[in-house]
Amino acid sequence: MSSQDPKTGEILNQWSTIGTEWASIEGINGREFIAAAAEQTATTMRVTIGYRDDLTTAHRLAYHGKKYNLKAILPNNTRTELVCMCEVGLI
């Protein structure tokens, strides 16, 4: 989200909270790879939350200090829940 510093007028790009949800978080796979000569670990997580129509892959989820990049958002057939496929560890 972009905002303007009221003192300096500078445009700031920063994350902001759009909501707080109950969620179920499950790890579904992990992988290690070499990038820039440094070993890194990425974990794919399945996060299930209540349905909302304003969430996109440009958003991210946060839980206990971890940030989850949204990779896919899948509504169920009755549009009561969203299953979010997320990646954590590369932020």
C-alpha cells in the first residue's frame, strides 16, 4: 500500500493490515535449493480461511512473525472458505 508521510511528503510503500482471520495452517511440502551460492529453504503451506472476495496474490498473510506469500487462492464450491497456497521462507 502506498501512503504519504505527513511530515516530509515522501511516498511510502508499506504493508498494511486489511483484516484478521481465523485460519488453519498446514505444511504440505518443503524443498531446498541453491540460489546465489547460498542454501535456502522454502515451504509450501495450505492456509484455510473464511471466504472473502478482496484477497489477491498481491497480498500476503502473517502469523506469529512469519510472512506467507500467496501463490494461489482457491474458493470452495459454496464460497464459505478459501484455501490459500502460500510459500514461506523466501521473504
